[in-house]
Amino acid sequence: MNIAVLYAGCALALLALLVTVLFVIAPAQPLVPLERRRAPGAAPEVSALTRVTDRTAGVIDSVLRHSRRPPFSEHELELAGIRMQPSGFIIMVVSATTVLALVGLLLGHGGLWGLLLMAVFAALGPVGAKILIGMRTSRRRATFAEQLDESLALLSGGLRAGHSLLRAVDAASQETESPTAEELARVVNETRLGRDLGDALDTTAERMRSDDFKWAAQAIAINREVGGNLSEVLDQVGRTIRERNEIRRQVKALAAEGKLSAWILVLLPIAVCGFLLLTNPNYFAGFFGNLVGIAALIVAVILLVVGSIWMAAVIKVKF
């Protein structure tokens, strides 16, 4: 098969996927809303590609409903702050996986190396999506912890102004930033639907994995049972949380150098290996040609994984 024809086909497939992702699945928002640009009473125009996309999303939704452990659940996306249905996110991941597989095939110039790189690049799609969700979830929880002292101050101020506890939580959800605003709004909505306020606060503490917010929820629950000045209690809890946040920031600053060194030591061998594979693919031919070379590569990968886990455990400071 002509290599030029192969490259041309891969390029056209890549262009088609990019057009599908950018203009169909995640199109740019128009300057004027579609409802204002459409004549009154006119039926909405739906393209064939949009119908295919909606049908595909419907099929994926039906499969996810019958799946016990979906690859990307709505709960995970919500914790990560991704405002997208699981079916749409899976379509995005599949599109990215296909694009990465084509890029790996093009970089490998066909043959065995092309198939190997295609498999490796294709695996980066779902793995990268999981890593992205985990990073966004961790960042969102860390931001929630940083905003907690200000949120308790707003709650205390609302109680001093004469508002009820639920009204103070509602006011704090409107004044704070994301993700605290979203979590407090969830608490208010669940309480209005009939759930106990203490249970809603405990669930939020578990969702965000925040011991500080759990202490605040326990303080509110105790105050609702025995009474007292809740605003002063929240002030004291907020002062304690503020001091803990200061210590946490100091620990984070002291551990930043170790984290940077660990990232460099882990990524440097991978970057050098990838550079040599792209610039001189025959460089590793000697390793794959005999049993000793294959064993050396396997040992190197194992040592790299063990070293990564070791450094991750050393630089992680639990506070």
C-alpha cells in the first residue's frame, strides 16, 4: 500500500474528527441566541449529523443505565465540576482516543512501531480522562477547603443579622464562589425537599472529604440540640480552620521543591525515551532483538514504577 495514500486517509479522518468535536459536539456559543435568530413559529432545524450524535448519546445512556460500574458516572463528573452528561463525555473521550491513535500511527510511519505507538497513544485517551477527572476533583476539594473559613464567616454574619440558619446558608451560597456556592446551594435544595439539614451538611462533608466542614456540621448539629449562640461557635470554628489553612499552606510551600524534583525524575526517562523513539526508532532495536535487552527494559519499567510510588509516598504530607 502506498504510504502517501495512508497518510492522506489518516489526515482526512483526523480532520473529520476535529470538525465533529469542534462544530457538532462542542460548538462555540453564538453571539445571538438561536431562539432570537429563528422566526416565530418556525420548526428547529436539526442536521443529520446532529441526529446521529443525539442517537449515539441515547444509545450510550441506555448502556450506562444497565451497567453496574460505568466508566464515567454522573457523580464523578459532578465532583470534578464538569457540566456534561456521561454520554457526551464518553463521546469526547472516544473522539480524543481515535485522534491520538491516528497521531501515533502517523508518528510510527506504519509497520510494527506504528501499531505499537497507536496502541500507546490510544490508551492515553481514557487514562488521561480519568487523570483529568481526578485532578479536577482534588483541585475542587482543595478550593472548597480554602474557602471554608470565609464561608463560616458569612454564616456567622447572617445569623447575627437575625436570619435563620437555612436562610444564612442560602445567603452564603449566593455570596461565595464555586465550588462552595454549588455545595451550599445543594444543601439548601435538599433541605427544601424535606431532608434534614444536619444530614445534608454531613453528606457535603463526605463528598468534599473535608474534616473541617465536618466539624462545622457537628457544631451546628450540637447547637440545634442544646441551643446557644451559634454565631460565636461558628466564629471559633472558623478561626481554628483559618489557622489550620495557614499551616497547610506553609507545609505545601515547603514540600513544593520535593514535588518538583519527583516530577522531573519521573518524567525525564519517559521524555528521553519518547524523543529517541521519534528521532531514531532503530536506537532500541538492539533491546528488542535479544532476551537480555527485553529483560533490561522490563526491569527499567518496574524500577521506574516503584520509584514513582516511593517518591509519591515521601513527598505526600498528610495534614
